[in-house]
Amino acid sequence: MLTIGDFARHGQVSVRMLRHYDAIGLLRPAHVDASSNYRYYQAAQLSRLNRIIALKELGFTLNQVESLLAEDVDVAELRGMLRLRRVELAAAMADAAARLAQVEARLRIIESEGTMPTDDIVVKTLPAVRLAELTAIAEDFEPQYVGPAISPLYPALCGRLAEAGVPIVGPGLAYYEDGPESGSIRVHAAMPVGPDAAGDVGGGVAIVDLPQVERAATIVHHGSMDNVMATGQTLARWVEASGFQPVGYVRELYLDCPEDKDKWVTELQQPLS
């Protein structure tokens, strides 16, 4: 038999943890010396310890672990639980990373307040354009909702246009409007097409004519759209300071979209009244 210290070392757990498992009846020693009260374990009990630790690390409470062990969970079931937990943890990590990125973006904005140049803001007319587009609904206009809603639309749109033989004649455009529910946003992922494009392209693609905007304030953003907030706020401050009235949401014209998103070039367009 193994002393509690040896058993703890082989199982890579603490003696304190083993004593706790004993106290709650989750893992009893094979023998307790009546005179010294020393605990002794059999090496075969490492199997139960391994299952306890695995289930605990998968997020189960000790009460749940006890119930699962009573059901004699086998290795295949544990492997399935691990796969599920891996997916959950990956999603949580992605969400945490996205939130940290947004905090970093806000900090950059705070650091650059009042220092971003406005000389490059241009007021101009936006010509009418015929677009092929796919749309989706985002829960809110926050980046964590808009990004996942619009990102898959462009590859789907380009693929369907290629299948239908409809040529794309310019850079992609995104525009937004209020969605059907309070606070929701309808996102439009669009590509310009020729004047002859019409009818049913298929796959949910709509052909629409975006009318001319007589006056819009525009600024060019260089870099990933994850960092567009500072540029957008610079544009908003300029519009207000210049006495203009913004109309609707800012459009995004994707002038250059290489694989490296830090090298993207995007024109932000704020329609004005």
C-alpha cells in the first residue's frame, strides 16, 4: 500500500485535497491505521483519482463528480466531455480576446483624443450605385455583434455572383440601417455591379440601387476595422464642429483589402443633411 504522501505524489495532487476527498466520501483510503490514524491507499485507486480530477477540470462540481462516478463513466464518455469542454473554453477565450481588443481600442482612442488630424476629411457627393447585396441582422451596433454578422456575407456574396456570372465592378461597400427590433441593426454587405445586372441572382442576393448622396463627409481609415473606432469618432467630432447634421449610419467603402488586415484601406462616409 501507499502512504497518503506517496499516493499524492503519484497522483500529482495535494495531501490536503486527498483528505478533503476522504472527508466527503469521494475517495476513501483503502486502509486507516487504528492507532496512528494514518491513511493508506492502493495503487489501483489512482484510476478513480484520475477520473475525479478529469471531471473536476471539465467544470463539474464535486457532487456532480460523485454522481458521474456512481454511473461508472467510461473513457469514451470522458473523451466526449473533454471535446465539448474544449469547444466551450475556445469560445470563452475568443470572447475574452474580443473584449480585450475592444478595451485596447478604447484606450487608444482616449490616448489620441484631440491629436488625430482632420485635414484629410473631405466633403463630397457620393454617386448612385447599383449593388448586389446580402443582409443580416445584428443584435446591436457594437463590434462584437456587427463583425460576426457581416463577415461571412462577403465571401458568400462573391461566390454567388461568380456562379451567376455577374461581374463585380468596384470595391465592396457596407451600409447599415435600423433593424426590426429595438436596438438591432440591419447590415448590408454589398458589391457594385454593372447597370445591366438585374433579376434574381439566387441564394438570397438582392440587386438594389443606392441613390446619390448629395453631400457626405469622408475620411480614409488605414488598418484593421478592429481599430476603426478612433477614425469614426474623429469624423463625428469634425461633422459636429463644422455645423453639419449627420444622416443615418456611416458607410464603409473597402478600397483595399489585402490578406493582412492591418494594411486595409477603408473610406468612412457620413451622409449629411
